[in-house]
Amino acid sequence: MASANTSTQQELQDQFLSIVRKGQEIALDAIKSMVDTVATITPKIPTVDVPFADQLPKPKDVVASGYDFAQKLLTSQRKFADEVVKAAAPLLPGNGDSK
């Protein structure tokens, strides 16, 4: 029975991730199309010299940093959840002495 539940759970997770990926592809295609359209109808913006602009992080670096942090946070939360399950294990059915 546990195997069937695990299989069903995995199938649902796979379907969910597939739907998310498809949504991301649709959104990215729409963004690319919008950028292409806007680029053809807007004048070129001259480069502006902003003091210290070269010291600001690039958008790609900001995204990478945010996801690196999120990954560390998720890893920490998973470790905590595993420890909570382990600590609570004696209270689960079949894991204690029958009195």
C-alpha cells in the first residue's frame, strides 16, 4: 500500500512540475515577444553615466544570489523538519512500548 501511495504521490508531483514548466515556457515566450515588439517601436535610449553604477550587482547576479539563499534556507528547513520527525517518532503508532 505504501508503494502505491508513493507512486501516486510521485505521479502528482511530476504532473505538477510539468504544468509549472509549461506555464514558465508560455510566460517566457510572451515576455520575449513583448520585448521584441517594444524594442521595434521605442527609440534607442542614450547611455547615461551614473556614479557608482558599475558597483551595482548585475540582475543575473541578484537572481543567482537570491536562489542560492533560498536553497540554503530550504536545506536548513528540511534538516529541521527531519529532526522534528525524529524527535516525535516515539509518539507515532507502533514506535513505543505498549503499556
